[in-house]
Amino acid sequence: MKRALTGIIFLWVVAWTAMIWAGQGEVIELIGNGEINWSQGIILAKGSGAPPKEAKNIAQARLLAERAALSDARRNLLEVLKGVRIDSMTSVESHMLKSDQIRLSAEGFIQGSAEMKDQRRYLSDGAIEVTVAMNLTGDFLVLMLSLPKELKITKPFVMERPSPQLPPALPEKKLEPLLERPKVGEPEKPLLETKPSPPLADLPKFTGLVVDARGLNMRAALIPKILNEGGQELYRGPYVPYEKAAQNGLALYSKDLTAAQTNPRVGKNPLTVKGFKVKPESPSDIILSAEESKKVAPFTQKGTFLEDCRVMIVLD
């Protein structure tokens, strides 16, 4: 009962969001027979099924065709899920290949995907075409945020493999950069090594953040980062609780600046900043100039719109 109610609520939210975003420059990435909709934070895939010849009656034929279509759609949805970028460096598929536990969890999320009933089609030959959707937030995003903690134990085994040709100290030196590399879902460095943040009551009454990344070839990802020119985090810091990230997603994307600024996610008075650049090796992390960083820095604390993940990013 609880699972059915959750599915109904999810479909209602998807439909409501779709109405708002229809024709508003959605960021959609096509993969096989499905797509990643970065503007809604969902993935979708189509599947079809034909009635078997051995069906005893029309009702049984339709039921078996429906089951075959849903099974086909979920197989296609799994392929779409594999292509979802977690951050600049990794995809869901890369972690599924490393861990059977993650692979089984991902397959479980796929089996829990919901059919978009309004998109079901009955074809003249008796076949059925269906569309299934899966939300990229909730428990799935919690799993993605926690991936480094689960996989970190396996990484040193590669680096510490005995090698008689190397001096004893060399493996430790090679391991240091790996451990210092930013980890998804973990606090990295102190958020900003600057003066204390101003009191919340003294901050401008902005309700969200819109980052204009057009012209920078930024790529959408589940866990983007917003950095200053010194490489320090302005967003995706320790003030963003897992429960908030899981509930809302860290960011949504648009191809239209006005649509992003008027999206309910960022409220009625969002702060808009222009992206400066992205690193070629980190195309899902955006860097702000010193001037734009100063506008965002006061909000990098608990109790602001950033803690609620009220962020939109505008792409090409």
C-alpha cells in the first residue's frame, strides 16, 4: 500500500513539473530508447511487448503483452541509468562495474520505477508500448552520495600491491594524491577559509541561486559543484544535509535563463550569477569569478536557500 501510494505521488509530481517546464528549454540527454531529463531530475525509457500466439484469450494476450512491455522498458531504463553522470569523473555504470552491491541496488531501483499511464499506447497488432520513469532523488541519490565511503576501502588494494621493483616508500607517495582528491558525498576541505559568515538576518532576501553557465560547455550531473577561483567550494559543502539533497536533488538544469529564474525551485527572488569557466577535466563543476563568488559566499552556511538546494543551472 505504501509503495503504491509513493508511486502515485511520484507520478503526480512528475506530471505537475512537466506542465511547468513544457516548452521551456529542458535539458534532455537521449540514451538508447530513453532519456535523462536533467530539468525534471528523472530518467525515462520506452518498451514494447507483443501478445504471444499461445494466449488463450484476448484478456490473457493483453496481460502478457503488458508484462513484456514493462520488462522491456525497464531493461532500457537500466541502460539509461548507467549513463547518468554522478559527478565530473564518474557515472553510475562505473560504480556498478566495481561493486555487485551497487549493481543490485541500481537494479532494485529500476524494478521500482513507475509507468507513465498517460503515455501507454495500444497498437493495431495487439502490441503495447509503455513508458517508465525513475526519480533521480530520494534513496537513489543518497546511495550516490555515499558511494566513496563504500568504495574507498577497495581503492588502496590496487595502489599497495607489492612490487619488488619499487622502493618501499613509493606506494605511499602514489597513494597520497588519490586520498586528497575530492570525494563525492564527503566533506572535503573547510568550506571557505575567510571571515565568519554574516548573521542570517543581515543577508539579502534571496530565495534561490541561478548560475548562468551558457557558453562554458558545462555538463549536467547529479552532484555538481560551484567553486571559487581558488578551488574552494561555494556549493555542495557540509552545510547541505543528505536529507535535503535526497529530497530536492542538488540542482536542476535549464537551457533558458528566464525559465530558470521563474522556476518554483528558486523562489520569487533568486540570486543570478554568471559562471566564469569549467575545468576541461571537470566539466560538471563550475568556477565563479572573484566578484561573483563574493555574492554567493555569504549564503554558504546553514539556514540559507543553499541548504535547501534551491539551485538552477543554465546550460547551452
